[in-house]
Amino acid sequence: MPKRPKSRTSRTQAKGRRKRRASPKAKRRALKAVSLMRKGLSRSKAAKRAKTTGRTIQRYARPAVRRRRGHYEARPNDTLPRAMRMLSEDGVTAVEIRGSTAATHLSRYWHAVDHYLRTGDRRLLLPFEGKALRAGGHRFPFLTDTDTLERLAEAGEVQFEDLYETTA
């Protein structure tokens, strides 16, 4: 019997299903669930709080989670890429961060900026003076000049709703 030529359609296309596109919101929820897992929650409880599923966590954050003795646990850190907001002299720019350590560092910076703008106390900004964040092959210096921070805040550039850049 002669061999049939291989089909150019995948199995999912043959069954009539479309291949799903990656959802930025689902990825963000999966990263939130991993963050909650690092704080001690189980995968199912973290997924419930982050309004996602264990399957979505596995799909978007598989390298950040491992299975040990039948239970899922979050690795201490990961190298998953995330689009986050970085403050520069021109305003807020989107930066592709690689890893939870860099994302935490940027989060602490935003906390320091928020603390300064609310209280006028710049002590939390001091560890960031002269420092920069490396992302996407570029160096992004942390903005710690209080006059510039206040100018950007008055212009409405500094907002604290979400650190993650929304891409749709």
C-alpha cells in the first residue's frame, strides 16, 4: 500500500478548531497567580484569587511553576518576559522586563515614587539614585530627581493603577 502524503493542516485545524492567540490579560492573571503561589497559596487557591485557572497558569507561566510530590509550587524566581511601565524624563514608557527579580525591583521603585509623591519623603528613592534597569538590551535609569517627578505627576504622567503595560 503506498504512503499517503502528509497533510498541510494541523490536527486542530482538521477538527475545525482555531488556534488561540495569546491573551495579554490571561498572561497577566497567570503571573498574578504565580505571585500569590510564592506567598504560600496553593495553585488552585491562587488561580481562584487571580480569576484564572490552573490550566491557564500552566499555559502562560509553565517555567515559573513546578510539580513536587504531587503538588504544584512556584519557583523562587523566573525568567518570563513581561511588559511593564518605566518612568523616564519624557513620561511613562513600556519596557519588556525579563524575570521576576527585575519586575520586583521595578515594583519597589514605583512604590518609592508613590511614597514620595504622597508624603514628600524621599528616603525610599535613595537606593535607586544612580541605578538603572536593564531590559531589552537597553539601560533605563531610575528617575529620582524630585523636581522632575513632581512635574510629571502634575502633568498626569504618573499613575499607579497598574504596573503592567496593556497590549491589545
